[in-house]
Amino acid sequence: MSELLELDREHVWHPYSPMPGTSRPLLVESARGVRLQLAGGTELVDGMSSWWAAIHGYRHPVLDRAVREQVDRMSHVMFGGLTHEPAIRLATRLAGLTSLPHVFLADSGSVSVEVAIKMCLQYWRCTGQPAKRRLLTWRGGYHGDTWHPMSVCDPEGGMHHLWRGVLPEQIHADAPPTEHRGSYVDHLAGLIAEHAAELAAVIVEPVVQGAGGMRFHSPRYLRDLRELCDEHDVLLIFDEIATGFGRTGELFAADHAGVRPDVLCLGKALTGGYLTMAATLCTGRIAAGIPALAHGPTFMGNPLAAAVANASLDVLLDQDWRGEVKRIEAALRTGLEPARGLPGVVDVRVLGAIGVVQLGRQVDLARATEVAVRHGVWLRPFRDLIYTMPPYITGDDDLARITAAVIAAAQEG
Ligand SMILES: *Cc1c(COP(=O)(O)O)cnc(C)c1O
């Protein structure tokens, strides 16, 4: 085990980490249900769903079977000139669920955001308005780590200063307040009106901003954005890579407001956390304006990923997912409430199966991780945030364990 970790430190990049590594990652040997099994025998309850993805937990029998059956047919074929049932079924189902008829199956969330932006830019180029090529977003967002997505991440959290002069400069509105405020709508309206001639699209995460700061905002802002975009002929992109598939209590976060975007990005939980796949969906108007979309990744529409995504949708939609998310929401509210009184805690917020404790200081990551592990829980805090989005199958005892670990990490971490 120590030999493997030594090789890991020497050769393997981890997210947002230096090389060679300075922190010691935990070595996972297997996972089942909501538990990660570490080398050495320790078991941890996963409070992170492997970054929003593993909504049904690990080694779910239906998902496992879907992957095995697909391996026995084909693991991959190119998507240029060929097609296959898993991708056709998946695209058709996603179109039905979102009322967006056209689906591009990309290979990661960041790429799906690139594709969304490319769709919008290409649409305006091909319909005679090439000046419309900039994007507007609000601060506090996160849209991925490749180039254009980075340009619409929060300028500070996304370290725009590191990239000044090379990153496309987009228009950043203030971060959305939690409550609906007319003054903030005026702020958005002013920016959109001022820049309409050069704006291709507005891109936001609806209702919950994830990796940019785990902030929640009123769904009414989505209706405001829809109206403003329509008024000024600007396209609207919703990035639901984190919020999609029930996490916020609605199947898609935009459903809290009943708003349909022009372009939608899905990812993370799309395959139940099994394989990397994301989707960019758009309206008929956009597809009709683009002669041929200039994008085509090697692993586009990967059959294994599409098959397990179909199985994940079966499992999700065949159960009372809304009831499960409500149950988790109630447990997180009860379990995290005591954090409100702790010194150093500035906010506790819960929405759907998402629970957040915000501190008035940076979390000591190594220490907070150690405290959570001592409580038998896997958490991955960032900045001033200790948060959890557990798999939907997490039982009440394990939820109590997770919230106790979050509170302990907030106290000691
Ligand atoms: C994770 C995430 C992305 C990026 O997805 P990757 O699969 O990591 O490339 C983009 N947008 C949002 C909202 C995300 O949460």
C-alpha cells in the first residue's frame, strides 16, 4: 500500500494538486452501496457521491448488469457514420425529459459546456450576426476546467488573474442574492441591454451554484433571465451538470421555475457515476440555424456510458426519487441544524439532497478530512465550505453519521 502511494505521489496528477503530490490520498480498493472500502480495511460512508455523480451508490446491480451486457455486445464504436441503440435510446429519453429535441453526447461536463458555447456562437455566425460572440454569467459560478468554461467561472475562484490576457473576457454580473430582489434584476437587465449586440448567450447554473461556492438563489431569477434573453435576442444556457437528475428536489433545477433554456448541459449523475459522459441539448431553432455542428469527439456517444446512463435513468425514474430526496433533505436539515450555533460557522443551508456548512475561514483540508474519516465518513471540503451531497440510497443512520462528521469537521477542521 505504501509502495502504491509512493508511486502515486511520484507519477499521478490529482485535481488541483502540485507534482509531486504533497497530500496523501486515501487508497480505495472497492466500493459498494454508500461505502468506500479503503486499503487496510477501513470503511467510509461516502458523503460526496463522487462529486455529485454516484446517485445510486456503488455496484448497483441494475447498473452493473447494464455495463456487463453492453461489454458483451461492444464497448465502443465510432459515432461518425455509425450509430447504436444505447445512444439513440438515451438521446430520445433526455429529449423527452427536457423538451429539448436535439442531443449531443459529449465525453465530459467541461466538453459539454464547450459544445453549448460553440452551438451558440456558431448559431449567430451562421445566421448573420457574428458580432454576437461574448457570454454573460453571474459571479460565483463554475462551468468546468477547459478554456471557454473557465472564462465563465467565477473570476476569483476560477483564478482569472492567472490567465489574464489569454482567457476570453466575458461579462460578469454580481453573484445572485439568495432572495429575489428587484435591484438585482435591474442589474442583470442593465448588463444584458448594454451588451445585447455582442452577447451570444447567458450561461448560468440554475438554483444552485456548485463548485463556485455552493450558493443557492431564488428560482425566480431564471424566469427573469428567460424574459430578458428573449427581449434582447440572447440565447440562454443552463448548466445542470451538478443539479440534474433530482439533486435539488426537482428532476432538473430549472423545473423549480418552469423555465426552458435554449441550451442545456447535463453530466455527472447522467451515468449514475459509472462512466464519463455528458450531454448538450438544444432547441429546434438553434439546430436549424447551424448547417453542421463543428464538433465530434473520438468517444462521442460511447455505448458503455450510454447503456449505463439508460440503466441509471431506469433506476431513478422507477422509484419515488422525489420522496427519497425529500427524506435526505429532512435528515440534512435536522442533522446540520446544530452547526448553526458553532463558533466560526457563518451559514448552514440545505436544498434537496445538498447540505452545506460555511465557515468564516478557510477549512484546513487535511485536518477536516482526518476528522471526518475518524467519524467513518468521506467528505471533501473546499475553501470555507464543508458540504455533502449523499447518494439517494443513503439510509437514515448513515445520514446521521454524515451530518455528525460535517459538524465535527466544522468544529475541529
Ligand atoms: C462538474 C461541473 C462541470 C464540469 O464537468 P466535468 O465532467 O468535470 O468536466 C461543469 N459545470 C458544472 C456545473 C459542474 O458541476
